Amino acid sequence: MRAVRALARHQGRMWGDLARWAGRRRVGEGRRLAYMRGQGATTAAIGFVCVVETVGVGILLWDYPALHWAVFALDVYTLALVLGLHASCVVRPHVLEPDALRVRYAGQVDLRVPFGHLSGVRRETRFSHPAAEGELNLPVGGQTSVVLELARPAVHTGLLGRAREVTVVRLHADDADSVVQEIRRARSGRCVSPDPLG
């Protein structure tokens, strides 16, 4: 039952994020650090394939109305999931707060890392992310570009409610070099660049 409630909350966030995306609104206050640049074309390609598949299967099942509408509803829902994931990633960027970094991925991950818990941050591009104890990997397009090393473990709660401690977080950022510098400046108490999105 707990897993069902967690999935229902996730679905609710996804539909809300689709509405925010349409209204060009973001979630969270602070310096927004985007991570989805360049993924729009991939999302569009997947969406196009879904539409073509919907039309093709619809023609094949035209003589079977009940099955036709069942498959059509499933295809529309699949397309909504594709768009919803993209929308959630756009409206829920990483956020640099005055005293912490919020590491996010769509509506699935929202991990707040206080600067006092960071022992290191560096630029590192990686395309392979084997599962490892104490590590949280959040690749976009199969890659991560920033590594956070934590002096104290942070508790990450998964989509279905499973909690685990992490001491290394690998994430992606559109401008990884700038993000690393922003985090280092924020950790040292210097001014953080204003958010260009307002």
C-alpha cells in the first residue's frame, strides 16, 4: 500500500509539472542549475515514435473497437509519461540555496545537501555508473558531469520510499564548470550569481 501511495504522489507531481511547464514556472527558490539542455530533441523523437505507433496500431485494430480504444488510451498515457518526465526535469532543476544545494531529478529525487556536509566538489564527466554502496548517480543522457563528496552521509529516499545513506552524489549540469564554481563560491560564503530566470 505504501508503494501505491508513493506512485500516486509521483503521478500527481508529474501532472502538476506538466501544467507548470506549460506556464513556464519553476519549483524552488534560489539559483537554478539546469540539467536538461540538449534533451529536448530526444524527448521529441521519442514522442514522435509514440505518435506513429499509436496511429499504426490504431489502424491495425480499427475492426476491434474495444481493443482499439484500450490500446489508444495506453498509448496516450505513455506519451504523457514521456512529456511528464521531461517537464519535471525542466521545472525541477538543481537549486543553489543560501546554505545548501538541492540535488534533483524530475519528481523522483530531491536531496538537500547543506554546504557544511560537503567535503569536495569537482568536475568529472562519466558515462558508466555501476551500482555502488553509498553512491547516488543521476545521469542525464547517460552521463554525469559533477561529483559531490559528502563528509556526512545524506539520506536519499527512493521513489517507493526506500531510504539509504549516500556519501557520493554524481549529477549532471548543463554548464558543469560554472556549477562547480558556483558551489565552491557558495561554500566559502561569497556571493552567488543571480538567477537569470528571476
